[in-house]
Amino acid sequence: MKLILLGPPGAGKGTQAQRLVDRLGVVQLSTGDMLRAAVAAGTPIGIKAKDVMARGELVSDEIVVGIIEDRIAQPDCAKGFILDGFPRTVAQAEALDGMLANHGVSLDAVIELKVDESILVDRIEQRVAEMTARGEAVRPDDNAAALKKRLEAYRAQTAPVAGYYASKGALKTVDGMAPIDDVTKAIAGIIGA
């Protein structure tokens, strides 16, 4: 099973990806984790990425897709993988599709978790208030202002990826505002699991 989960920050992609990992025995692929692992392992693509990062620049789509290409060739991806947080742009989606096609691999589903962004902001404000009341540390970016900026970036850069996959007939949507178990059931229905 080869999946992409799309949706804005706070939509529940990570929660659903972990449930799919447990249910299907596939691997959740985080581009950040893969990038760090490739650099640490000193792979050819990791060396390229290290040089770019050392200059304080963003790693190119070509490098990120190369890291994904190296990663999905590993034995633990034989049963499949879930991309959560990638692709972030239409250019990345096109590059990913090209790389997968070169390997004779196709995606089984691209699933978008649709959510009401205003409720996401309310949720984070409530969570921060509850954490503060309990005396728990709150991450610096765990606040409504930071979430609003992340949502703006998502709308500008990543939301068009859903349109890209919709135009190919590959996009399925799920109500991300439903209870967690209902979202899981809806995804299972889409992928036939």
C-alpha cells in the first residue's frame, strides 16, 4: 500500500498515519527524518543535502525526491509506505510521480483530510490553555499565531497539491473533523483495508 496523506497542520495526518502503520505493516516516511538519516549515513544524496544545508539553503526538490527514492528501495518499504507531509508543492508532486513511474511504482491512494481551519485554531488555543493550567511546558510554536502562519503557508504552497491529484482522478477526501475512529474507518474504506 503506497499512500499520501494531505491536509493542513493539525488535521490529524500523523495520528492516522500511525494507525495505518500499525494496521498495514507499512512504513511512515518523514522527509525530515529521511534527510537526517541520509546525511548521517553519508549516502551520495545525503552528502549533497549536507552541503546544501551547510550553506543554510533549502534542500532542492531533486534532492528530497532522491532521498525518497533511496528510502523506498529499502526492504522495509516492500509492503508499502505512507508519505505524510510530502509532497508540499505541485512541483514536488510532479517530481515524485516521475520518480515512481521510473520504478514502475504507483500510488494506491492520495487522501486529503478536510478540516475547518477556524476550529483548528480554537483547538490549539484550548490545548495551550489546558497545558498551561496543568503547568506543562508549551512549545514556542504551539500557539494560535504560529498555527495561523502555518495554515497560510499550507494554503499557498501545499493546498494546490490536492488539486493536482484531483485533476488526475487520484484524490479521495475524508472529513477530518469527524471523531478519530471515524476518520480511520473512512480511510480504511478508501483503501479497502
